[in-house]
Amino acid sequence: SPISKNTVLKSSANILSPMKIVNLLCIAVAITSRDLSATTVAAFRVIFERHGPLQQSTRRRPLQTPCVCCHLWRPTRIFSSTELQMGGDHLINAGQELRTAATCVGPENLAYPRLLREAGENLMEVGQYWTESWEAVTYAAEDTSSIFQSLSRLQQSPELAGLYSGSSSELKAISGIVGCTSVGPPSAVANLERLSKYLEETAQFVEKEKACQDSRGFGKSLRKASKEIMTLAKQY
């Protein structure tokens, strides 16, 4: 039967939280009109960003629950399920390449290779949630950013330290993007492109300076990681 906005609000006002009322209002508008105007979408997006679960004060991994806005609007381009899954796969592949690069640095018990391996594992987690939960992506990206910053502090070369710090900044920026899996990935394109370039430049520097145990293997792995991330950026 038809649902009106007034019906939703009257039946919900006394028993639902403000955020649940907003969610139901979104659903009512979606049912009663085939298309949402840009103004309506923008208004609901602002409400959702200000009052939604992304603004939690406590740091904890989110439950994987559907985001209402994902069902109400889509990116400019509609991606197939295969393309979306490939998006996460690119980051998973990039993380695996970072883990491979870690084996080229030195023994696993040293801080440098251990941190690089952890960065790879966290980047794989970003890929795992890329199309499932943007909130989970932001947590994993923030963790990866922190690890890259630690890698930066370990470097004796100011140039190499700057490259790792640059990678950290791009991941930190991704972690600060508010939205859902329809909003987050397209909004992160510029950061992904710059992250790809930082990794490429890191590979070039290490190969040129022979800055690790297996500089050639390190450079090869980081170039592959860079290529995977750039491929993802170009999908949007």
C-alpha cells in the first residue's frame, strides 16, 4: 500500500530514534517518487553524515549492515557486481605485493620488514571491505596510514621518509571520507592516484640507492602494487 512521509513520521515519532526516522523518511521518498532530485539527495546525505554511525566517538570495528543511502542513490556510473568486486581485488593484490616487498627488505624480526608486512595486511583489509562497508574501510585505511608513518620515521634518508609519509597522508585522507560504498570509492580517486605515484617513486628510489637487501625485488613488488592501485583509481 502507498506510504506517505507523514504516515512514517507519525507512526515512528514516539518509538524511534531521530536517525531511524531519517532512514524511514528516505525509504518513503524512494517509494513515492521514482527519482530523487539532486537537492533531496544532498539534503539526506548531509543529515546522514551528521547523524549517522560514521560519527561514533568510540573506535571499534563496525557491524556489516547495509547503508540506507546505498539503496537510494548510485554513483554517476553504474558498476556491475564483477567490476565492484575487482575494485576490492586490486587493493588486495596491492597489499599482497607489499607483503612480498617486505621479504626483500631483510629478516622478519626487524622493524622495517615487519611494518611493511603489516601495511600490506591492512591494505588487504581495505580491499576486503571496499564494496561492503565504507566505515570498515576508513578504520583499515587509518591503521595503514599509521603504519606508513612509522615506516617514515625509521628511514635515514629524508627522501625515502618523505615518500612513506606521503603514502601515509593519502591513506589518512581516505580514512576521513564520510559516506558509504556508493560515495567513498569515487571520492577517493585522487588519493588513490597519488598513493600509486608515491609507491612508484619509492620503488625507483630504493632501486637507485640499493637501499635494501633485495632492491630489485622490492622495486618490482612496489611497482605492481602501484599499478594495481592506479588501475582501481581509473575505474571511477
